[in-house]
Amino acid sequence: MTQLEPTITERRRVTRNTIYQLLFHAREPVSKQRISRELGLSMPTIHQNIGELMNAGLVRAGHMLRSTGGRPPVAYEIDPNFRFSIGAAITANHLRILACNLRQEELAYKSIRVEGRDAEAIEGNHLKREIDTFLREYHLDRNKLLGVGVTIPGIFDEKTDQVVLSPTLKMKNISLRQFLREEEYPVTISNDSTSAGVAEIALNDGSVPRNFVCLLLENGIGGAIVIDGKVYEGVNGRSAEFGHMRIVPDGRQCNCGQKGCLEAYCSAFRFTRDLGITTDEFFSGLRNGNAEYKAVWEDILQHLAMGIVNLRMSFDCDIILGGFVTEYMRPYLPELRSRVALQDPFSDDADYVRISTVPHAAMRGAAWKFTEDFIRSI
């Protein structure tokens, strides 16, 4: 891979980076004339920096832009496949791996059932083996890999390299220091809901406001609080553990050991573990009118509405639903909003309840960290 030539001064590096970031965030290829207008740079400066970026393979000539007369200018764009990153999500019964290019476009995706492996999936070399296999299967060049972001449904302490608590994975105070040291590429470990919040901020379709709450619906339930475009992590890095809000006194048993938590009523375990079927089978049966599934789903929606109203009363902002359960939920959004509105004293339609437009948000958020660092380094 061609290396980018080092700059003589920091000022020149900043100029080059500013040009690259403009191309990165542009929705279409950009001409040198537009770069000059938007950044106030001279054409010789732009020509030199574009040349360096192209020689390194970071930038390529795009299609010819429409012209109002005369010869149309050449446009430039980043090569999104110059590097890539991986997001890997460890859940109670699956390891999911997603490779994204620099624009976070999906290059490859794989879901592997690993029920019963729990801690082994991170602690030992199981994750490394699966990622190595993934790279080979999809013919991904490991020399282009920026890093692997691993998400878990729990709390990870970066200072001690420990999983402090993950009720869903039945993990507590488990050290991952050896795993992190032995990996041959950069690895980060983060909370899945926090990573989903990061993805909603960075990768949404432009419709997401600066303030919102993300509620992640998977085998566990988590969340993220976003204030002014930034994730609020709390004093101890344990904010937005919405799954463990008590919504029913002395109610259903939760994975955390307590009773009546939102997670006990609304997680995917209500149909995968309790009914012994897959998520696909549950929603397929629901669509086909299975009475038992319908009763379970109505109970889930009612308690989910209760949790959403509590979040709305606390934060007074949009509630964005994410996680793999929401991949099936769009047809049921009107019903959920109706249930929320009935419990909300201040709203008649609950249109503040939305479903994420970012697929695999937690994995994309984990992978984005490496992409973001790379962009800033140019």
C-alpha cells in the first residue's frame, strides 16, 4: 500500500487533512474550484495536495461534473475502500461480525451462533479465530484493516480491562487484558448501546436531532443518552442502563438478579428463550396469526410503551429504537406509538418514537471509531 508523503509542517498537514475531510463528507465528487471556494485555498495549494492524496491512493478522480459552459471540471472523491474496519457484537447466543469501508458501507457480514461460549468468545482466542476466518472467507486484505471494535451488552472498564458486569452474558469482573494484548490488530471493547448511540450521531440520514435517547432492543436492553450531539456516559460510565429500570414491582425475574426490570419484559429472550424459537420464527408466526405469539407481543409492546414514556418524561426528547429486534418492528410502530400516547399525558400521537435508520448500529458505531481516527490522521 502506497504511503502518504509526510508534510514539512503541521500547517501543511492540517491543510491536506481539511481537503480530505471535505471530500470525505461530500455527498458527491468535488471539483478543485469548489474546494477553493469553500476552503479559501489557492489553486496551486489544492493541486499539490490533491496530487499527494491521489498518489497515496486515498483520493481518486470522480465523474465529470455538469458544466454551465465550456469544458466540465474534473471532480474528486475519496476511495472508500482504501481501508476498512470491523465491528463485532457478542450477544448471549451469537457473534456477529461486520466489515465496513471508510464510508461505513457494508463489505461483509456474518452471524455465528455461539450459545454457551459467553466469556470464551472474548477471553480466549475464539474471537480471533472467527475474525481470521471471516477475513479469509470474504477475501478482505488484513493489511487494510484499521482495527476491530467489539461490543458487549454490559459495562467495560478501560482502566482495568475488565468486564465489570454483563447480566446477559453472565459475566462479572472478567479481565480481558491478555486478550487485548495478544491481538495483532488494534482492538477496542465498548458497550453495545453506547456504540449504537455513536452510530446514530455519526451515520444517520440527517434526520436525527442533536438531543435524543437510544433504546437498544436485543437479548438485553440498553441505551444511550445523546446531549448536544455527544453521548453522555455518566460519572462511572454506566449511564442509560434502561433495561434495569423497574417497571413492575416484584415482577418477572431479570438477568441482573432483580425483579420487574424493563429487560425482563421486552428483550428478545421473551420469544427466543421463553418460547424456544428464533426471532424469525416468532415474527413469522406473529404475521400468520399465532394466538400465543400475539399475546406475548402485546405484552411486550405494553411494557415497552411504559418504558418509553418514562424516558420521555425524564429527557423530553426523541426516543430512537435500535437493535436486531427493531429490524422486524416497523409494521408495528403505529401500534406502539398508540400505546405510548395513551400513557403520555402531554402527547396525542407519540411521533417522537422512531426506529433507527442505521442497520447494525452497535457494530457500525464500534467500527466508526477506527475510521474517525484514520480520517483525522490524514
